[in-house]
Amino acid sequence: MLAAVAALAGCESLGLSGPRPQQGQAGFVRGFLGGIVAEEPRAAVVAREVLSAGGSATDAAVALGFALSVSLPSRAALGGGGSCLVWNAARVETLAFDFPAKAPSVVEPGDDRPAAVPLLARGLFAMHARGGGRLQFERLVAPAEAMARFGILTSRALARDLQPVAELLAHDPGAASVFLPQGRPLAEGDQMMQPELAGTLGLIRGQGAGEMYQGQLARRIAEASVAAGGTLSLADLRAAVPHVAAAGGIRVGNDLAFAGAGPGSAAALEAFRAGQPAAAGQGGISGASTAFVTFDRDGNAAACALTLNNLFGTGRMVPGTGMLLAAAPTGRVQPPPLPTLIVANDRVKALRFAASASGGAGAPAALAQIAVATVRNGTGLGEALAAPRPGLAQGEGRVGAVFCPRLFSAREISCAYAADPRGAGLAIGGE
């Protein structure tokens, strides 16, 4: 028996048991990976594979953002924008990335559903470059491209979003071909194909995110957006750049708390600092968005919220690109809250809490309630997420979070991470 064990060990040392995964390949990381919390399960799995391939929390967040543009285009798309907050444990630094889908330079009073300037691709690229990305950017776009090209099953989250707007989407040929392929809205479990979006993602993967803003793709978007009811110009696209800045933390006990640059983040941070839930905003659950959190085995974390400023944005696609246009924030359409919050101990360089929220005007209040319950009051994350939320309507304010009661430690994994039971999301990670 001892001889057999020795022989097996020798085979493995010679590589005869098969090649081990290399960095960038799923399975490269053994043991604890970190975790993902997202509101659409397929995109969460993509991000987990990035962690398994040796990617950082930032890499996972970038891949997740692109994957959501395929699997949950009702709330996140290349035509939209968002806001992210990234904690780098080694640098003891938190960066805020703000890339909102803003109105173009010219919006005529009679414009029907004017489109916003798309900023998601540039925002995710900036986060990869400045926020601690490890894997090559193109490898993080590739999973989303494959999902769009070969098709995925429609998730419960997307099927729910389709029901109230199916009639509107039916009026746009591009949107109807994707979301109503047989003249009816896709149901949960139906196959969804997006070949034109796959081509656009392929250009971004091969040529870089800048292709959407100053290359051939940018010209196509500017020209085709007119047919889709938009007034996007090349000048608008070239001038669209994300804002990156160090997040200023405030002392809360022994920790520092950081808020993102997105709408509603400051209100959530102030309520957390005060130790009491924030008041719910006005406006109900309008202003569709989606939120997610990633953290890796080194204790880095990213909290993001993305939006099209409206459910499915304008409801129109740029012909030939598969890209939904976000609604310009003018008149009746206003950007929804995109609150993100990170709490870390700067003295020992360790993460304690990271979360983001979606669900309309109540998102900041919901985020503050979970932060206060866990970090300030010591309630378990699962219990906090399941508890009633005073002042919030049913379905208003959904939170995804990671909470480390004894601070993050690579030697003793004691962090909990969970998706809001009010949604149809997924928390996945572990070993």
C-alpha cells in the first residue's frame, strides 16, 4: 500500500495526472475563493468562475457587469451606466467609480424617449485598470460574449421584468426579436439568443472599451441611434468618461465607513453613522436598477449598482448592435438611487461589511437598515435580510451584502454573504 501511494505521488509530481489549471482558467484557485452576491444567478456564476481562475474581486465585478448586460438587460446594459465602490486591502484604499448614463448634449423638447450616453463599458474598464484587476480585460468580457452568442436560459428575474413592458418592447424590431421571439415575452427557462450583442461584445473584447466611444463601433452607434430615437453624437461618446476618486471615509467606532458616488449612497452612509435607519425616499419602486457585491480570498471587495434609468431603458435597441439604449434622465425619467457602502478596519487592513442595494427610492433606506442591524447591532446577516423593513413597501429596496463580524481573515473564514430573499438573486462562492 505504501508503495502504491508513493507511486501515485510520483505520477502527480511528474504531471502524469493531467495538466493543472493555469491562472485565468477556472479551477486555478484551490480552497477559499471569496464570494459573489448578485440579483441574477447566471451572471453570479460567471463571476465565481473568475474568482476560481485567480481573479480579484474587481475582476469578478467587471465580468459580472458585462454578464448582466446579457442576462439581465432590463436593468443593466451596454447602453446604461452605474456606480461602484472598491476596497483594496493591501493599499488600505477605497476608490469610488461613477459612470452614470447621462443625457446627451442636445435633447429636443419633442424627442420621443431620448437616449442616454452609454458609459457602462468605459466604467468597467476604468475599474479594471484602477481598481486592482489581475486578469486580462478581454478575458472578463469573453464569458458575456459567449452567453450572448450561444444563448442562455431566461432567468426568473428577467421574466418578471418582461411582463409589464412587453407591449412597449414589441414596437421595436430589435427588442422584439430578442425578448418576444415568438410574438410573446420570454418566460422563465426559455432560451434567449443575442447574436448582435455578441458581435458588439466581441468588438469590445478585441478592440477595447474605447471602440464604443471613438472607433468604428462609436460611429455605428451614433448613426444608428437616430433610427432608435436617440440623438447620440460622436462628440457625446468621446466626452463620456467615468469619474474615479478616493472615497473619503468617516470613523464609526474602530472602523472607517465609505459611501459610493452613486445617488443615495451619502444618505445611506449618514444613517449608518447615526446608527438609525434612514427614512424611505419618495417615488416607489420606479427607476429600475440592479446591485451586486464581490469579495476575494485576499479580503478585497467591490460593491456596484447598475441602471438604464428605466426598466429596459428606452425599450429600443441600436440597430445591428443588440444594445439597449438607456433612458436619458430628463423630464419624467430620473436616475434611481444606486447606493453602495463599504466598512473596513484601516488599522488591520480588514473588510467588515460591503453591500449595495436596488429597488427604487427605498434602496438607500434598505441598505442603511441592513448595515445598522449587522455592523452596529450585531445581528446575523441572514436574520437582518429576512426581517421586516419599516417604512418600505413590498419589493422596495433589495440588498446584497457580505458581513464579517470578526473582520475578514484568510486564515479563519467567518464572513457571511447573502442575497436579499425579496428578489430572485444568488449568493455563491466558498471552496
